[in-house]
Amino acid sequence: MLLFRWLLLLMLLGSIVSFMFFIGTGQERFKRYGIMTLKWALIAAFGFFGVLVLERI
């Protein structure tokens, strides 16, 4: 459980750092990395919280 929380946190922080690099450099690849990381972080978060909800039922 703790491992998944840290993984989600690190993915979100990585996405933020990628967007900061995009703002700083203007290179589109950092924007793509940020969007891709954010997408997978949200998918993982929905899966994680979905499992938590199913455990409560």
C-alpha cells in the first residue's frame, strides 16, 4: 500500500518536473513526457482507489 502511494507521488512529481523543463526550455519533448507521465499516474491512481473502494464493499 505504501509502495503504491510513493509510486504515485513520484510519478506526479516527475510530471511536474517535466512541465517545468518544458516551460524553461520550450522543447516539446518535455511536454510530451509530462503528459504521458501524468496520464499513467492518473490511470494508476484510479486503479489504486478503485481497489480501495472494492475492499470496502
